[in-house]
Amino acid sequence: MGLYQAVGQCKYGLLDRSVRLESKITNELCSAWWKALEIANSKLEPCKFSPIWYNPDFQVNNQPLHLAVWEQNGITHLHHLFSDNTFMSYTNLLQKYKIKNGNFLHYLQVKNIIKKRIPTLQSTLRPPALAEAIIKLSPTTTKTLSKIYKLLLSTDTIHLPISKWESDLSISPEPDFWTQICDNAFKMTKYTNLQLIQYKILHRTHITQYMMNKMGFSDSDICLQCSQNTADAYFHALWLCTPVKNFWTNVSEKLSAILNCRIPLSPSLCLLGDLTTTDLPRKQSQSLLVVLAIAKKTILVNWKNKQSLNINLWLNLLINHISMEKISASNKNQLLNFIQTWSLYVNYLNLNLVT
Ligand SMILES: [Zn+2]
């Protein structure tokens, strides 16, 4: 289901209960897009890439606009109706899209509705700057998603839920603290998968029991994975929940042994990637962020069954990652760099990596 179609149907109450979750997710996607536009200081105006059908911007008598035949004939987005930044004439439209004559009233209706929303029909219908930047990223290039996140992070303002983190962790850091945390998420590794995990955690995007309850999909917000009888809020799910806390305790002990240096059991370090709590050389602190991201990946993989969390799951993912780093380093003739970064882990875990 197309994004706008789903939003349109949701908005007009056309969805049944079975697809409520899908519509909820769609709404979240729209909210994310609108938020992204806000972050990038882009205006939410129709542009040449705006869909025409089921778009809440284009309504007729409070109903979504939709002409099935026009859609089937290839008219789906605003740029299909414009030629040289001017609304196409009826005759040109019929010729270009092979629509039968007898659609003049529909033509007038569509033109009128769109004209109301776009006061100047000579408008260039230029997309928001963010959309233009995303379009420039060819989908065939690698790390597209990572580049989009970087784009959003490149604005001056930090849009993390800072106050929630500061309240949960009882911290009141310096202003540049959060800029550093954002930078660390991308500088620690070139692997998009881990960058994305860290980015999503910083933005608290994972669905908890508390969130399910808030969205109306569950009768209770109490965590079902421990016996604390407390709400499964984000910080609980990622840190305080009993099996998760035990897991983090084991991770911190294991890391202290590997690095021969005390790695504190600190949510600021483990969750946010705040390196001020340790005193490691640069290469080791970079790999520490990576292994902590892998620990978070382990928690997310076991998100619905946290009782099964254990240190070996993390170690297995860690060994896979180090093997991948080794292969990549060999191919790029960067083995020295690999050794400087990972030798403590390789030695401790007794890894016999194939050269
Ligand atoms: Zn719990």
C-alpha cells in the first residue's frame, strides 16, 4: 500500500481493525518524514514529486481525490500534470496519457483542487531541500541509509530526545556532549548496520511494552520479562530490566578483562557511547564503541525474549565482526591498522583468523 494511500484511507476511516497496526506504522513514517523536513528546515509544501491520489493535501468534499483511470494511465504525481511549470492543457493531457475524451469535468475538478493548494501555478514545484539531497543519492550506491542519517545529523541543531536521556541517566552534561555522542555513532565504524543500531537507540525508536500500551495495542504497560512489576519504558527495556542488567554486568566485566582496564557499568558509556568515562587510546576507544554497539545488537535481537540473553550470543557476534574486519583489512592492505585496533580481542578470545 502506498504511503499516501494508506494515510488517506486511515484519515478517512476506511481501514478495518486488522490493518490498524500498518496504518499506525504508516503514520509514524509520515511523522518521521515531516520531522525530517523540520530538522532540515524544509517547508512542507506540495512539490513535483507529491502524489496526487489519496493525498490529504488534495481533497474533494472532505474525501480523498482518486481517479482510477487516470492513475492506471500513468498520472500519479504532480509533475505528470505539469509541463514547463504550467498546468497541462486538457488536450495535451488526453494526448499524452491516452485518456478518452469526456473527462473535462474531472480535469477541471483536479485542476481546481490542486490550484487551491498551490496558489501560483507558475510555481517551480521544487522539492524540499532534503528531498533533493536524498534524490541525489543514487539508490545503487552503498550506504544510502547511512548517508541520509548523516544528512540529518549535519544540521546545526541536535534533535535527540535529550531531556529523556538526561532524566533517565540523571546527568546534566555540557552543551557539546550531545554533538560528540552523535559524531561517535558514525565515526566508530564504517558498518552501516551498527551505525543504524546506535542511531536508533539514541533516538529511542524501539517499541516497548509501554509504547504498545500507549498506542492502544496492549492492555498493560508492565514489563513481562522480569519480576520488577514496573512499566517497560525505554530505559527499563535497554538497561534496568533484570536479564538486560545482568547481561550488561557480564559485558562490562568481560571487557575490563579483555582491555585490562576497568570498563564501568555505566549507561552513559554503554548506551550513549560516552567515552569520557574511560581513558583508552583512540583506536581502542573506537573499537570499544563498536563492541558496545554489538552488545546492543544482541539485546535487540533478543528484544522479545530477554531471558535468553547471554554473554555467548554477544561473543559470537563479536567474533563474526572481527573476522569481517580482518578480511576487509586484508583486502585493503590495512592489516597493521586492524592489529592496532583489534589485537587485544583477538588474543583474549584466542581467535585463529584465516589470513
Ligand atoms: Zn523488565
